[in-house]
Amino acid sequence: MSSEDRNTAPTAAILVIGNEILSGRTQDSSVAWIAGRLVEHGVRLREARVVPDIETEIVAAAQALSARYDYLFTTGGIGPTHDDITTDCIAKAFGVPVVVDPDAAQRLEDRYGPGNLSDARLRMARIPQGATLIENPVSAAPGFRIGNVFVMAGVPAVMRAMLDNILPTLRGGAKLLQRTVVCQVPESVLAEPLGAIQARHPDIDIGSYPWFRQGESGVSLVAQGTDARSLDTVAAEIAQMVRDLGGEPVAEA
Amino acid sequence: MSSEDRNTAPTAAILVIGNEILSGRTQDSSVAWIAGRLVEHGVRLREARVVPDIETEIVAAAQALSARYDYLFTTGGIGPTHDDITTDCIAKAFGVPVVVDPDAAQRLEDRYGPGNLSDARLRMARIPQGATLIENPVSAAPGFRIGNVFVMAGVPAVMRAMLDNILPTLRGGAKLLQRTVVCQVPESVLAEPLGAIQARHPDIDIGSYPWFRQGESGVSLVAQGTDARSLDTVAAEIAQMVRDLGGEPVAEA
């Protein structure tokens, strides 16, 4: 990426808290989802981590990632059960106590009915002192923001709804655009001329992603950058390179 | 998990090297796949990270993760194009030079035909000095092992084939077993009795995973541990708890 982009676009990391991902029981889908939304918003996702439901691991990762990037998004571990320890861990990471938020308690009572706020339900109204709530239109129990950390649910539908509420509050940078050219020229044949195109355009990131499907193989060549005209130039050069190598370039959206 | 398990089962991390994951263009599937295979083999996956194709990031993550866990598996960045920098980064992480491996060069020449080893193809025969090859039955270009780090391709079919060759060489621990009970009792209702079951069985990890699908909602309660009898006891207690709360427990494989 260009140094200009590196200086101006905000950066982000994702911290997925979940034994179920590390045991292979569940395929994570939140990284791909959040990544796609951040791209639209001009925020550069620089790292994603999955850690287990262990306090020291969550605290250390939250501190490291929130110190290093402009924004940190976490998913998972904010429900009512014993294995939901994210709120306490994030409070520890910021060195603040956990408090019951009256607004959050009200939202939960509105949902469960007056007098139905059991200890377990009230647990979902606990947030680190100084945090602000993130609305949860799906199941009432809110997420929260503290400093540059956004704490969201792990359930995809809830996480997505929370993210919709977060995105308008973020500082966005120049949107990262991309052009994709697909071809069936082997990577080892196009490597050299592709490298030459990359060398001529240091402000554009060119990635080469081979694929195999249904007995066929090919390569997706993806150019990313913030300037649409430069990207069009690079995409045209890539397409011409493919034709020069005897292939048929196909532009993909 | 029990302290006994923590002491005896080898631990592992996964490092996914790929801008395409962080840009949201590609949904990672390698973490879930490797996680599932490691569980079968008795290796505990403790962390997964996704980093971009930037040398300093890859070197730092490889050093941190290989120092901390018994095994580190990397995917991505070992092809012939300019953005394939994993080999050089892993060599840097270990402080050794990169060399052309004669066996790897031979395998590539066998595939591409005598005299057809272009510079780009020969690039895939480069490995850190002291590394050993990991066979690639799909597309010839090998992965490699150096120290406790296993460097694999990013293309899923190739990664999976490489992993099949790696697994028999790993030290395995007691296999992590699990029992799953699904029910439609709200999490906030079962939280307290479930916490009591967890407190009675510190050697078993009990996770609670709410889900919403096709207008229905429920919770998967997952118990993990290495002792089948203890797990059966815990699963029976969870099922009884669900019945006591007026729900219908369904055991899942």
C-alpha cells in the first residue's frame, strides 16, 4: 500500500473469543463479515486473532491489539453463562471495575418483563466502568465500547446488527478499491511479468491467488488501492499480460 | 481444561498469511479444517492469527507463536509470485539463509519437464537452510518444516494434502472428546444451573453456544475433556438440568 494510505486510513484488528472455533466445532464467519464491512468503510483490517475463553489470553490480546491499531473489534463471550468472561477481561485490560449499567438493565427488563431480571439476565447488563452501550436490536443484551475497543456478541446475526450500529461512528479513510482479473495461465508462467507490473506501481497491492475447482485450475489476480484510475491502468496491464501469455483474461467485479 | 491435560497434550497455533482474508475477499477455511484434524490427533489448538503479506508482521508473529506453542502451522505465501514471501520470512524468523533444495528442484522438474525450471518455478524450491520438505501430492511445490514450524500452501486442497503428511509425525496427546446437548431453554434460564455443573466438574470444559435459525432459537451445550466416563456423567447432568427446566434435551454427535 502507499505510504499516504498508511498514514491516513484508520487501522483495525479483530479478536474472536471462542473455544468453539479452536476446537473446529464452528467455522468462524465473523472475520470475513467484519472485514468486508470495514473495507467498504475505508478502515484497514490489519490482523485477526482467535483466542480461547481463558482470562489471561483475552486480556493480553486485547491490550496488545488495542494499543497497536486504531480500532479493535471483539466477538463472543458476552452472554449470561459461566463461560462468558469477555466483559470482565476487557475491564481488566483497561484497569477499571465492572458495573451494572442502568440503561442496559432497563433494556433487558423491557424484554423479559418487569420483575424478571434474574441474576443471569442482569449479568448481561454488566459493562466496564466508562464504557458506552452498543444497541442489540436482535436480543436486547447490548455490546459496549470502551476506548477504541468494540465488544460484540459472537452469534452472527447479533454481531452483524451491532456492527451496523458501530460503523457510522468510526472515522473512515479512503475506500480500498479492487480490480480482479481471472485467468488460466499457470502462476509460475505469469509470476515474472506480474512482478514487473507490481514494481512499476508501488501504490497498488497486487495479489495472486491460485484456485482449483471442478477439475479446472486458474489464478485470480487482485489489485487493490485507493485510486480508481491507477487501478484501471494496472488491471489493463494485467489483462494485456495475460493475453501476451496466450491466456484469456476475465474481469471480475 | 484439567491441569493434567495442560501438562501433557502438545499445544499449537495457526498463522494464516493472507491479505485476501483481511480484505474480506476470501473466507478462511483452513483454521476450521486444521483445528478439526488437530483435535482428532490430540493436539490442542490454542491460537489462530491472520496477518497481512508484510515481512515484519509475518516474522514477528512466527517468532512469537513458535516460541509459545509446541507446534506452529502456517498457510499461504509459498507460491512463485512476488507476493509469496513466507519462505523468506520464516528463514528470517529463524536467522538462517534461504537455499535452493535439490530434492524440491527435482520434484518441480519432474512435474514441469526437463529444462522447464524457470526462475519462477525454481523459486518454489527455495527453503530455509536446515528445513525439511513436506510433500505436495497436488501440485508438486513442497511445503517445509523448520524447528516446530510447518509451512503449508494456502490453497485448501494443497494445504489439506500437506497436513495429511504432517499429522503422523506429530506427538499426539490424549484425544479431546466432546458431548453436545442441544435444547431450546433460553441461556439466561439455564445459566445458573449450568454454572453449578461446571463448578462440580473442573476437569471438563462446558461451553454454551446460542443459535438462531429459521425463526427458532436454542442453545448447544458442549462438554469437552479427555475422560469419556466423566463426559458421559456431565452430559447426563446437563440433560437432566434441561428436563428440570421444562426443556427437551437432544444429544448430538
